Amino acid sequence: MSNNRVFGVTGWKNSGKTQLVVRLVEEFTRRGFKVSTVKHAHHNFDIDRQGADSYRHREAGASEVALVSGRRWALMHELRSEDEPPLDAILDRLAPCDLVIIEGYKRESHPKIEARRRESKNSEPLSESDPAIVAIASDHAISDQRLPVFDLDDISSIADFIAAVSELKETDG
């Protein structure tokens, strides 16, 4: 299993997960930490484009295609008939960093903050049935809550909380 610290952001569709993750990555990197992310997608996606050489390699049957330049590299793995890998297998493939922020993966047991927005279609709180949710970030007042509740825009306080829960210290970055 990965030695990287992990913390998740979970919530229903349109709850503000991605915006929260982006703002947390910005905050932690501003503080000098090396941060990686894992985003779970519930739909078919492709980071490649039809006609590109790497796309043609995959279409020809390559199991993995590494796309490398002087600025970044990406490794695409075709599952074909394989099952989706478990989160731990993905975490094991990441390079060492100070913190991995995971978006999605509602059913996993890593510590998570639940994002909530008033306009989200599903208002059933996830925290009531997920003991791994340790806090809530919301754009509206939440009463009768046993967990810490943060304003969805109070990124500094949310980052402080995540750092404390993850035992992330300023000297780690």
C-alpha cells in the first residue's frame, strides 16, 4: 500500500467536489506541499483523441501507452476485459508526495470531507452512513451535526483541518 497520506472529498453530483479539490490543491501547494490527486469517474472517459499516434497505439491493442514530452508524461492503461482497479492499486502507482487528495470513491474507508451545495439534486447526507466522513463543507447552514462543519469557501480552515487529520506538518513540504 502507498506510503502517501490520503484524504478524500466526497459528495453527490454538483455538490462542489471538484471546485473544492482544486482550491485545496492550490492552498496546499501554496503552503509548499507536493500534492497529487485521484479522480474517480463513473463514466467512460478518454484523455486521448482519435487520430493521435497514442490513440492509434491503443486501438492496435497496446495494453499501456506512455506519452512523454519535456513538460509532462501520462500513462494510459486499457482495462479491456479487466475490472476497474481498486483505489489502493492506483495509490501504489503514484510517486511519493505529501498528500493525495481523492475525489469521489464514496465507498472507500480513507478519511473524507463531504461537500454539500444547496442546489445539489440529492440532499441525503452521506455522512449519516459513512463513518469515514470526518467533516462537512457546505454552502448553507447545517444544524444538528455531530461533525465539524466548514463553509465551502473557507479553504484555509478546511486545509488546516485536513492537515491536522492527516498529520501533515509544515516541515513535510
